[in-house]
Amino acid sequence: MLAPTRFFLFFTRSIARFYLLCLFYCISASPVFAAESQLARTTFETTLANGLKVIIREDHRAPIVITQIWYGIGSGDESGNLLGISHALEHMMFKGTAKVPNNEFTRLSRLYGGRVNAATFTNYTYYDQLYPKAYLPMALELEADRMQHLRLRQSDFDTEIKVVMEERRQRTDDNPSVLAFERFKWLAYPTSHYRQPVIGYMKNLQNLQLKDLKSWYKNWYVPNNATLIIIGDVDAETTLNTVKTYFGKIPSARLPPRNDLLEFDRVGYRHMEVHLPVKVPNLFMAWNVRSLVTAKNPQDAYALTIIQSLLNGGISSRLQEQLVRKKKILTSVNVSYEPYNRGDSLFTITALPVEGVSLEDAQKAIQQQIDILKNQPLDPNELERVRANFVSHLVFGQDDIVGQAHLMGNLEVNGLSYRLIDELPTHYGTVKQQDIQRVANAYLVRENLTSLYLLPDSQDKP
């Protein structure tokens, strides 16, 4: 039973969420609110002569602005001995230019009340800067400068590659569950380059050379492989002129071909057992599925996303309710699916069984819940609750300009349109029971399944 204070917080938060959700549906249906919303968030899109795509969204609620530049290059584009090069280059992008040397890029952000960040994933690498609006021209000048004039020096590389290696040790090599999942992806993706770790393998990092990074930078960090997202308290026309000032003269370049990221369908059941120094067994399950980009019917991706929420979208979701709380088969469970991939995707379930429950029994219990989803009609109230909860989180997750920019950039760099950001609530809201059962029976089948059992090291090993 919840303590009185915790119960009160839980109750009031639940009421608040319900009120906000109702408010969202009411005001979204109001023509007046819709017009005000469009006025408050005017979005402008264009492509410069050199191929740089520019998206500017006016959001005047606070005197700040975020810039994010998304490059269409990530670990899924790497091959051979160059695994990890995209992430290594991301580190080097903060090492300066002739104009802004050494660590001046980061120092300037602190000096002027800003924040800078970057990340590399399978499909992209992006860099963002958040500043008070007065410093937007500086942010654009800095970003354009390192797009064209990055100073790649051996001394910086020798230091930074050691930082990346240590990151690999701490986050992967010394983390058995992450290391096991890295191996698991090689089974789950038999042919797709998505099986490769973003950070690369240690042997790759040890063999990377500065000349490799220079070539990677020259080939991929060009305006016609980039999308610039700007959101905040700005005037679109004025901002576009500033963008042209700093980016307009950077030349485009011919892009190399990108790796194919499609995967075989129904390749057959795959299973692996791994013994690593973990205290409790871990279960990994993943089905090969389509993304919004690769699905012949986009409704498949929307339905898979709602299935994810049905199974594990809160304490009342099916796996939590049935296997964690009622039957006490699992201590924890997580379900993930990435609908916006440039290539195919995975529908993944990871779980920790209760002590005394085998991984085989945990897998069977999860499979039984999926079979129920396939074969038994959903309660309309359950589906409506899950859809409403998912849509509310989707909407409120974009309330700040960083969330908006990230989703818009993610959509664009993966071959979709940023305009989907305003259409997604409608698409997810139209998922019906028939879609759930059709998609579950089409994708969540044994022929698409990969499983891995992560087990503690044997105590009697020599």
C-alpha cells in the first residue's frame, strides 16, 4: 500500500494527467486554438543552392533558440575496419578550426549562456546548440565554420581516440548486459549493418587512423548531406538570411552510396546462450519488423508502436500487469521499437525473471501474452486508453523546443518529412483492433524471432 504522501502525489498527478489529456483533445478540436497554434509555430522550409535543407520553426514562448544540424551518416553506413569512425569523428568535431581553435567552441557556449551537445546513432550524427536568441548568429557561424574548416590534427586524435576507447570499456566491455546485447544484434540482424555497434569494436578503434577520419569528414560533412533545424524565438525571414550568410557559400559534393539496411523476412528462429559475470539471468527477444520507411503499409508501423504500449506502456500494461504484478514471473520487463528507422527495425523485449523462474519459462510466458494479443479481441476501452496515453506523451514530449527539434530532425534524416510531427497524433489515434491483430500475426512470429539467454558465469570454471 502506498504511504499517504505518496498516494496523494500519485492521485494528484493522475488527475493532472487526465485533465491535461482532456484539455488537449478539447483545445485541439477548437478552430480558434488551431489557428493560434499555427500562428505561434510558423514553420518555414527551403533548400539552399548547395543542397543544405533548412527548417525554421518560430516558437515565441521563451527568448531562446536551438539549432540542430543532422548529417545523414552513422554506424549503419560503416563497413570493414572503419566501425566506430562516425562516433570518433563526432568527438573530433569539438577540437576546433583555425578560426575557433582548440576548445574555444565549448568555452564560447559557456561564456554566452549556451549549451552544446552531439550524438551518433545508426542512421545519423547530429550537433545541437541552445542559446539565448541574441546569440543565434554566433551559433550558426560556429556550425558553418566546423562544417568546412575542421582542423584534424594528429595530437588531438591521439588523445581523443583514447577517450573513445575508455568510453567503450566503461559502457560496453565492463557492462555484461550491454555486451550481451551487442552480440545479440549480430543474430537479430543477419545481414543489415544495424548489427554493428555505434562505438565500434576495440580492434577497430585501435586501427583507426587520422587519414580515415579526414576522408570520412570530407565525404559526408557537406551541406547536401545535412539538415539544419532552427526552433525558437526567431523571425524566419531574418534567420534564413543569416543562414545563407554563413552556409550559402559552402560547396556541395558528390555523396558516396549508403549501405543497404533492409533485412530478410522470416529468416528462421535464432537462439544464443552467453555466460558473462551477471548476478541474475537476462532474457532478450527480438522480432524482425518493418519501420515506417520500409513498411509497404505505414499503418503497420503505427500499429507496432501501439502494440509496444499495450505490452509495456505503464503499470497497467499487459506484461507489467500479468507477468510482473499478478503471476510474479518477471521482476522487470521492457519493450522497445523504433518506427522511424531508415531501414528495417526490431521489436525487442528484454526481461529479468523472478528468482527460481527459468529463462525458458519467462520466454514462454511472454510468448503466451503475445499469442493472446494475436488471437483474442481487445477490450475497446483498453485500446482507447493506450492510444490516448501514447498520444498525450507524444504531444507533451514536444512541448519544449529541444523535443520538437529532435523529432523533426529524426524524421527528416531518416527519409520522412518533418511535417509528420503534427500528423503523428492523428495516425496513432486511428490504429484499430484489426490493425493490432493483423500486424501481430504478420510480424511477431517464430520465424522472425531471435532470443538470447544471458547467464551468470559458471562458478566451477577453471
